[in-house]
Amino acid sequence: MRVEKRNLAEFTTLGVGGPAEVWTVENEGDLAKAVSKPFRILGNGSNLLVSDEGVSERVIRLGGVFAQGDLGSVRGDPHLTPWIGAGVLLPSLVQEALNKGLSGLEPLLGIPASIGGAVRMNAGTRFGAIADVLEAVEIFHDGAFVVCAPEELSFAYRQSRLPAGAVISRVRLRLRKKSQDEIASLLARVDSARKGQPKRKSAGCAFKNPPGDSAGRLIDAAGLKGLSRGKAEISLEHANFFINRGGAKAKDFWELVTAVREQLPLELEWEIWGELS
Ligand SMILES: Cc1cc2nc3c(=O)[nH]c(=O)nc-3n(C[C@H](O)[C@H](O)[C@H](O)COP(=O)(O)OP(=O)(O)OC[C@H]3O[C@@H](n4cnc5c(N)ncnc54)[C@H](O)[C@@H]3O)c2cc1C
């Protein structure tokens, strides 16, 4: 196990975030030790706005056995995957699924999540979400590893309900056999729906879409596209993406969030870590 003082900006796709004690756990024993004091779990940092002052809690990163696993194959059931460590990155699984002719992960193309973070957020697109292909989720809670059925986690749009203090440790998926051509064709549709999303550093959509509408459309209609604070900017390409033009601070992003909320009653999709206001 490694315990280091690090700037969380190194671990977030937005590239902002101050110092924290980062515990990189390698196995079950490490995880049990790490959760003995208040903590936060860091996935791939792709849905986080972390304060410039950092956070006081331990920040746990899942390495070692929790960052291992692939779609493998399970004897007797070609559609069921083995247990996959929650720290494994989703893009590598999407690619592996295409190579092996396994369908179900295509809607998640382009989401730079860890599989654990994807489950926690019920990551997805209009084509589908991770909850659609979950067979089982192993969580570490109250000192024990427990297997949950997806129904127990109450998945909804960009949310799940985990017991307080639970860590997703491993995940099992149920995929379907399909030809590579069929998979590639759905991947191409998902990819094309992503055209127009900025390539600069971001944390994906800042706000959830309200029922029947799109947060990006509303922010655009309110004339806020292109608004900037410091080096943070509401993207001109997609108004629900806030981008770091290089050297932005968390407080700059927070000012943009506040400016939007002064005009629109939108709910944040980002998770906020630490003090920002
Ligand atoms: C370019 C870009 C495009 C994106 N596109 C999409 C999209 O199309 N659809 C979509 O849904 N999202 C999208 N996102 C947002 C983001 O990728 C998702 O919300 C993703 O699920 C976050 O996963 P993560 O591993 O990065 O989690 P993090 O951002 O590290 O953490 C998010 C939350 O999950 C918790 N968490 C993480 N891992 C665990 C674990 N093992 N156990 C318990 N809790 C955990 C964290 O504590 C935190 O509360 C995009 C982001 C970017 C940067």
C-alpha cells in the first residue's frame, strides 16, 4: 500500500483539486485498513470537481487486485464475465468486448470512467447505461465483502444507492454474443452522437438533463455558452461541458456553476469534493 500527499489535480480529468492523503490500496487487507478513518473513494476522477484546498479525508485509490480483471470467459456461460476489479478502466473493457464479440458495453463508448465509478454513477448515454449489463456488484461494507444484486442498488438516471461508506470492489457483467460488425455499427452510432463534445480537459456534463430536456440546450438558450471565469470556460461546442483552458482553478469552475444556477434550476451531475463556496 502507498500513502502519499498528492494534489488531486493529478487524478481528475478536469485537472483541478488540491492536496489530500492518497492511499493506494493493493488488496483486501489494505482496503480494510484504509477505511478505518473517514475516506473518499477516487475512481478515474472523471466526474469530480475537487476544491483547490483539497480534502481532509483519506482518498482511496483502488490498485493491485482491484485494478485487475477482464471480460475473460466463464465455463458454461459465455455471456457472464468473471469478477472485474472496480479500478479497471471502462474504455479498455469496451475495446475488449468488441474484440471478443460481446455486446452490451457499446453505449458506454467514450466514458473515461473506472468500472466502479461507472456503477456508482450509473454512467450511460441515451443508448443505455451500465446498470443494463450488471450481473452483480461486490461491495466492501462494515468490514465485509458482500455481493449485491443490481436491484438492491436502486439504479436511476446517473445515480445508484449504495449503503453509506460502501466501496464497490468488484463487478460482474452479463453481455451478449454478437458479431463484431453489429457491435462496431452500434459503436459508430454512439461515437457519432459524441461528435461536438469538446476534446479539452473536462469532467463530462456538469449538470443532469431535466426530464424531457437537455441541460446543454438550456444553458445555450440562456446565452451562457462561452462564459469564462479565469481559465475555466463553458464550452462553445457543448454548453454542458465546462473546459479547462490550462491552469484553471476549482473556484473558477464553481463560479461558472453558480452563474448557471442563478438563471437555471439545474441539478449538478458532478460530485463536489471539499469546500468551494
Ligand atoms: C470526456 C468525458 C465524457 C463523459 N461522458 C459521460 C457520459 O457520456 N455519460 C456519463 O454517465 N458520464 C460521462 N462522463 C462522466 C464520468 O465519466 C462518469 O460519471 C463516470 O461514471 C465517473 O467514473 P469515475 O471512475 O471517473 O469516478 P470518479 O469521478 O472518480 O468518482 C465519481 C463518484 O463515484 C464514487 N466512486 C468511484 N469509484 C467508486 C467505488 N469503487 N466505490 C464506491 N464509490 C466510487 C466517487 O467517490 C465519487 O462519488 C464523462 C466524463 C468525461 C471527462
